[in-house]
Amino acid sequence: MSVGRAAFHPFALAQRGILAGRLLFMVFALLIAQFFRLQVIEHSRYRLKSESNRLRPIPLPAPRGVILDRRGRVIAENVPGYSVLLLAYHADSLDRMLAQLQPLIGLDSEQIRTILARHRAAPYEPTLVVKDAPFDLVSRLEERRSMLPGLVIQTEPKRAYPDSTAVAHLVGYVGEVTEAELATPAYSERRPGAIVGKTGLEREYEDSLQGSDGERFVEVDALGRVVREEGAAALPTVSGRDLHTTIDLDLQRYIDSIWPRKFRGAMIAMEPTTGAILALYSYPAYNPNDFVGGISRETWAALNDDPIKPLLNRAIGTRYPPGSTFKLATALMALKRGLVRFDTHMAVPCRGFYQFGNRAFHCWDPRGHGSLDLIGAIANSCDVYFYQLGIRIGVANFIESGSALGFHNLTGVDLPGEIPSSFPVTSDYYDRIYGKGRWTHSAIPLNLAIGQGENAQTLINMVRFYATLGNGGHPPTPYIVEAQRPAPPAIDLPDTMFAGLRNALFMVVEKGTAHGSRIASIQMGGKTGTAQNMHGANHGWFIGFAPYDKPKIVIGGIMEFGGHGTAVAPLVSKAIARYLLGPDSAIDHSTRPLFRLPEDSVLPPPVDTMLMPPRRDTGIAKRPIAGGTH
């Protein structure tokens, strides 16, 4: 039999059939085993993977906590808003989607780069395209949804500030978390595109105000196109904690309404005994609502480049020479050291100037005040009296006492951006400026005594000092929600001394430099200040409290280039009357401020109000020094 015929022999065919059957059995057995493994043993794993490919998670931003004043009125709230997001597997597909949206949204190249960066940071989450989208845009997108695969339009809360500029520097604003912030431990758990507090209370209490984001799902096909939206959220949102502040919104609004728009400055109202802040106002301001949903580059550039610096919080973030408001600190230092009593007269009466060596230091009133005691010197803000008082105290003692009173410290207010006041910590400062041993008999204590020289204070620090005078020597820690640190130690001085200083401040308003701001129905104490300014017109101060014997409120104001403290005093007294007498108190001051800039005057742009390094005192000046503040 030939080989070819043997291959087709029935026995050979049967053998090959058995082998093929065994092979098929093994293949089917393997397929059945694999099917059993996939469908039974690892069913849960692959079902989850299938679901994760079919369903895409959509984060649900949690509503931020509402910020309220002391009576529960809204300072910052949440209102409904819309966000536009895109689901895309790859950056290329996202590019194509953005090209389709371009005619409707009008994205520029910088915005597109930001969107692509968000996608790279979280490629498996929907990418935010438009935050706080207007309703007409949402309507146009909904009409074209069938042509826009991957489009997700989501309703979510957005921040709103009903009082806008009136509360701007107090409440701050919110914005999208930056890449630099995401890299820090504080924001490590936040997702790209999350909204966080940037300044003010929004930033200070971010941990409390932020809630816990939720999550829902949308069903997509193999190309990532949205098929349908699932029903209930898989993980509900948890709102942030509401923030109850010490702010009196009526007072805050009133201060905003009376502040002259021609002048820059700030005003702070505080409870003297507790340190609770009732109002904190800075002008010029910005509208925090402009930042909701992302501020435009044009608006941001305008705010940053504006020479009047509307983003600067002048209440806590700027230093000014305190002028004559500091004379109460000088008096307190002298009383504490037993250098004067309230009935003490100085050896040289005021004749309009004080001769110190070959230099004449002027009083603000060229006519002079004659011989005064301490109360009369405070009431009339006599510079000549305080020149001599500064000499009695001496530079070393002045620095030691000023440091003990906290004139170079932070107050600890619970707001970001506070800067420390500037005051020499030790006499080494003058050794570096003038040379060791060369300043002992210089004019340093004369300038320090009237709030000039190497002394620049924040408004909040001066308000705290006057609160200390009002409450009998207990420096409060200013706060808006809760104090961030313990209060400084009390000033060791008899109550009669503080009562005498309050009486002197009462005389300032009744008969002295602030008489034009007197309110008949309120016994108010306070002090004007005119801070000499090398960059233009003088800065005006006034800090007052009422009732003067047992103050319930202390308010301080600073007006840049205001010319004189009497320009600020009427504003402060009106605010005090508003708080103590209510909204029906119609206060009309018959006496206008003593110094006013002409209506057509142009204010110089603001500068760093830290004093420039003092000029070396050569002791050879021959002409009188134009000095004096009140």
C-alpha cells in the first residue's frame, strides 16, 4: 500500500479525529475556565471596571459657609450659578471640543492654556471651561448639546457679596486655587478648579468656610460622549460652617456712606473692653463680586496698576506717622515713671516754638499756648509741652516704654495681611544711624514725643492703644470671629491715672482741637493728629471713644493727605453717634474742618508710608524747624 493511501486509511482518519477532538476539548475547556474566572470568580472586579468606564464622576462643589454680622445679617452668601465642563479622554479631543465652543464662548489663548493645564492635572475628571457662566450662554450651549459631545453643564453655588465695596477689605474675595497653592500642604486635598478664599475673612477662615464636595455620575459611550446623566448624587455635598462675626453691618455701611470719596484712608470701630471689631473699612476699595467666577485680565491689571492701590487694606496693612495721637502714649510713659502729674507745668511756657540748642522746634499754633498743665497740654495738643516731656523721659526710656506698650508689634487680629508697626526696639537702632554715643543729646526724644521721627503705626494698633486707655489699662486683642492669641499683660498704673487721661481726652473734644466735632448728647473723648508727610499734604488722624468715662465704643480714622485731624474728627463722631444713638441720629457739625484741600487739588499717588531712614543730625541747622502736630 502506498503512503498516500495509508494517510486516508480509516484507522488513520479515526486517530486524527480523536486527536482533533481532544484538542477541541482542551480549547473549549480553557475557554470555559476563563469564562468562569471572568464571570464568577472575578465578576466584581470587572463589573466595577466596566462601570468605571461607563460612568464618569462629576465633582459637586459644596456651598461655602455664609458670613454673617453680629445680628445675623448677610455679609457673604451663596447664589445659584452655572459651570461649563468638558469630558475628554485625551488632550487632542479636548482641543477639538474647545474649537467647537470657541464661536460661542470666545476663549483666548491664555484661557485655553489654563483649561488644558486643568485637564493634565486631572485627566479622568471633567475639565472646567467656564466658571459662573451667564444664563444666556448656558441656553445657547443647551440648544447645541447634540453637537457638543462631552459637554456637562452643572448648577453649583457661587459667592455673592451684597454690600460689595463697603465690605471688600473685611470679607476679602474668593478665586480658583492655583497650581502653587495645590502644591502646599494646606491645599493638597483640593481639586484643580476648586474655589478658595484669597484675602480677608474668606482666607483666614478657609478651613471652616469650605465644605466637603459631593459627587455624581454621567454615563458615557466608548468615545467619552455623554449618553445620559445619572439620577441622585452618589455622594452628597456638605456645606461649610457659617461664620458669625462681631461686625455691625449697619455701622459698616454707614461709615462707607459718609467717607469722602476724594480721600484715601481707613476707619476701625472696636469694643474697648473685649477687642471685638464692629467695623473695619478701607478706601478706596474693589468689588469682590468681580472675582467670582474668575476675574478678567483687564480688570485685574486695572486694580494692580491703579496708583491709588484699591487692593491695599489701609486699616491693617499700612503704617503712618501717628502724629499727636501718640502724645497720649508719651503722657502715659511719663506718668508711669513718675516724671509728671496732671497739674505739672513745664519750665518753658509755649511761645509758639521751643529752642533746643541752635534749633527751634515749632508748635502747631504760632501764637503759643502759654503755661499749661498736662491736661491743658493734651486738650490743646501743645507741642512745646511734649517736647520738654520727651526730654524728661529720654531716648532709652522712651524706647523701652514704647516697646512695652506694643508699638512695634502685631495686634493679632484675625485677618491676613496685618503688618507690624514700626518703632525702635533698642537704642542700637540709633547707634547704627548716628554712630555710637553721637545721638545722646540730639533731638530724637522731641520728635518721638509728638508722634514723629522713627515711629510709624498701623491704624489698628493705635485703636487698640486708645481702647486700652478707655478700659483702664487692659490691651485687648482685636478680633472679628475669635481672638487668635492671648491679650498682652495689663499696664500697671492706678485707675485714677487712666481716669485723668480720659478726662483730658474729653477736654480735647469739649474745648480743645476737636471742639468742632462735639456732639451735645454724647460725652466723647478723643484726640486729633496731624502727621507730617514728606510726600505731600499731611495725614489726618482722629481716635475717639464714648462715653468718655466708661467707653462702649472706640473708633479711629486715618485720612491720607487729609491735611489735619479735624478733617477726620467729624466722621468719627458721626459714626460714634450712629452706633450709640441709632440710625435716627441726624448729626450736623456746624464747624467745618480747619484744613481742607482745594476742590481742584490733585492728590499725589500713595507711597510706602514707612518713614525713610532719618537724616543724620549734624547739629548745625540755623533756621527754625517747621514742626508741630495736633
